[in-house]
Amino acid sequence: MNPKQRAADAALKYVESGMVVGLGTGSTADQFLRALAAAIAAGTLTGIRGVPTSLQSERRARELGIPLSTLAETPRPDVTVDGADEVDPNLDLIKGLGGALLREKIVAQNSAKLVIIADAGKVVERLGTRAMLPVEVVTFAHEVQVPFLRNLGAEPVLRVAADGSPFVTDNGNHIYDCRFPDGIADPQRVEQSLKRRAGIVETGLFLGIAAVAFVADEDHAEECTRESCAIA
């Protein structure tokens, strides 16, 4: 069993019949959608409704036969299960390399519990060490964000689509992928600075949101909480 599937299967322990489940986005989250759909099809989980975090996860859930809802209809999901691009020992995260960071964060913040699933290669001592930090910005005059991001110590690059045009999120915005050469020494400070900047919609820093993480390798999945974690 590959690590992504192992982590996804382990996360099913937090899903019970009748729950509203936030459905993450990305390759690891897709493994969870498969596992959830299989449990629904087998009848071991009933009355499940999923709240997608992107148009991609919405399409995938429909393909797999997972009943869907919206935050307007079910504003407090019982649990959201999603992947991450980086996980540190405090369960702080970088997410959004798939482009769904804004909707992922909205669903996560409104959920009773955020459960993260990841392979062991996503574990870092300091955020920004391996992954770039996605920053979603409005399209209007987005170029003016570049010197601001550089002043924060980042090397920002506008994300482009396969045809070379600027990538557009589900929300009609652009993304700057920001590399921090030495990682992000103070994620809270960076997050606060970004949040104060007009034109910046959201960041891929998910700080203090995740309750549980399943980090898997080829052999097993380690369950971690902020109080007890041995992933680093």
C-alpha cells in the first residue's frame, strides 16, 4: 500500500455515519475520497454528506457517488480530511500547491476538526523548507505585490497554467508561489503581514488549524496531535 493511501485509510476512523465531511483537494485527498466512497458503497458508512473544497473535488466526489452539500446548507462540517504540502511538528501547515487554498481554509475553519493526511516526505522542521508558500491575490494590479512579497524575504513567482497564461483559481484570482530560501522563520509574522496587505486574498499558511495528522510511510501511518507528535 502506498503511503498516501495508507494515511487516507487511517483517517476514516474519524468519520461516522451521518456526518458532514469536508472533502479536500489534491492527490492525497483523492485517496481519501476513494476510501470514503468505498465505505459508502459497502454500506459501512451511511448518511454521509460531503462539502467540497474545490471544483475539482466536487467533480471527483460526484464521479465516486459521494452525496454533496454546501457550507450554506451545512455550515459546521463534523470533520474535514485534506492533504498538506508541508507539516511541521506543531501541525502547522503549508497548503495550496493545488490552487485551492482559499476554499480549503474556509471549509477547514468552519469544521469541528481538521484531519491532515500526508506521506512522510511532507514533514519538515521549519515551514517553507521544501514547499513554496502559495499566496492568492486579486488579478487587479497583481504585479504590485511582487516587491511587497520580496520585502518579506520571499522569491515570488506568478503561477502559470499549462498554456503559459496566468493560473486562475476557482475564485478568479492569481497565485504567487513564494520560496523562502531559508524557510519561514516566523510564520505568524509572515501571515499577519500578508493579511494586512490590500489585494492579498489568502495565504497557504494553515496555522493552529489542524487537530490531527496521519503521516504515513511504506509500513505504517503515525497519528499525531499538537499535544503528542513524533513525526519530526
